[in-house]
Amino acid sequence: MQRWQGAALAVVLCTGCLDPLVEDEPGYSRYIKPQGTVVPSAYADLQINRKIDLNDGATMPMVALKNGFAAGEAVRYWDFGVGKRSAAPAYGLARCGGDMPMPIEHPVIVDNIPGDTDYSPYRAFQWACVTDKYQNEVVSSLDAFNDAIDLGLVLDPTSQPATTWINQPIVNANVGAGLPSGPKISKAFYRGTELQFYDMQSQEGTFSYSAMPVPTANVYELMKPGSMMPARVIFAQPYRDPANPAARNPAYSPAWLVITVTLKAQADAAALDALIETLKAESDLVTVGMNNALTVKNTMAIASAVATTNRVNRPFLVTEVAP
């Protein structure tokens, strides 16, 4: 009998067969680890550690609070360096069934870090509901997470789009264990390793997400003639809503577009410092037109106001977080 005839006969004989030759669902994952498995530190990997250290925007030994102004009032903020306008995915495990997911003791799962082209400190966050099959396994990578979905340990959260994003900058292991007057370090799993990040949700809350770029407002860095360091930093938007101080300003975002404001020389250093003391709000500097076009208001004091391409992550210290 010819080979192709034998194959054809097998097809005919199997016509009407209903059972698959192999199981539809996989039964094992080499990425998912048993309960209690110790996940190695990402910082023990020299390549990962160096990548984060060079790109996290955080200064050691601790991310210091800085002083600025917004809407004429003094504010304090942290500077985490560059913050892309895109939001990167992050997943948490939770038990569901009530009105709200109940997070379990398991780090957030991410798949990019500072230095990766797709990294963003702004996370399009989704809860993944665990099922009765989940027995506290360790899901320490996106590969493990996908396998957990295939094995029925968790429900696929990506069947629905993310609706919120959270500011969660990843930092180097040598950065201090907490921010002064702010949130503490949290843990995340990245490709089979464990690393740390600051969860700014306790300060800022969550933000609505619709797959569009993270909104930005202007932050103005006032430069003395010939100086490379800002003499003052002024944010275009306050955290609190001016019309409703009990609520967060809908125009606030930790993502800011840097505007360099170059001041003109004055009679002496004291006169220049006195001038800077009068500048506390965006309205003291410029008017903003269509497409963010800037027009200097005080031409006697300001030489230029130029938008850069730098977008930075500078969350405010908030003593009481608005809902």
C-alpha cells in the first residue's frame, strides 16, 4: 500500500471520532513554582542591576523630597526622572466574588524594567482573579502568568481592557527602604526574579485609563543666566481641585513636560533672587495657547520659555489622598 493511501484510510476510519488525540489543556508549567519557593533577587543579576541603576532616575541613598510651587502655593514632590507617556501592563492576584477584589500575598507581575524601551513607571493595572485550582503557587513572570491562565489557576484579566493606571516606579535595591513621609517599598516579580518599586497609590490614588497616552501638564524650571540648575520649579497644576478642595484636581498627573524658563540678568544677585520670589505660578510666567504654544508674560524679567522633549515623573507629597 502506498503511504498516502494508508494515511487516507486512517482518516476514513477515524471519521466521526470525537475525542482529541491529546488533552486540550496543558497540565504542567515549568515557570510556575510551588508555594514557598524563594524567588531570586533581580539585583543579584549584574546586568539587570546595572540596567535599573542607570535608568531608574532615583538617587541614593533615598529619593529626597524637593520643594516647588503650584498655583502660587508651596508643594513638595519626588523626582523619579524620565516618565514615558505610555502605560505598561502590571497584574496582581486577588480573590474575587464580592464587590471588590481581595488582594492575596503575592507580588505584582511585570515584564519590563528601567532601561527597557517599553518600560514606563505608569502601570495599566489589572487584578487577576484566582480560582479554586490556585494553591498559593508562585507566579514570578509573565510566562508563568500566562501558563496560570491556561491551567485555570487564574482568570484572564485581559479579556477586558484596563481601566486604571497607577504610578509605580521601579528603583535600584540600594535606594532607601522608604520615602520620607510617604509610601514604602513594594515588591514585584520580573521574569523569575524579585525587585522593588514605590507604589504611589497611597499618595495620588489611581487614574482613569483608556489606552491613550498618560496626560501631562507643564512644569517650569526657572534658570538663572548661565546656570544649569533650576532656581525654582513651578508646576502648572496643583493636586487639589481649586473648585473642590476635597477632591483631586482632574488636571493633575505625576507626568510633566519640562519647560525651561531662562531669566534675564538683574542689577545684582539680590535683585534676581527677589524677582524669583515673586514667581510662584504658571500665570506669573506665560500664557498657554493652542497646541501648548507659550507666550512670555513678563518680558522684562524672562528671556525665554522653551518646551523641551523631557517628560518626567514627579509625584506630589499629599498628606490626605483625595478619592
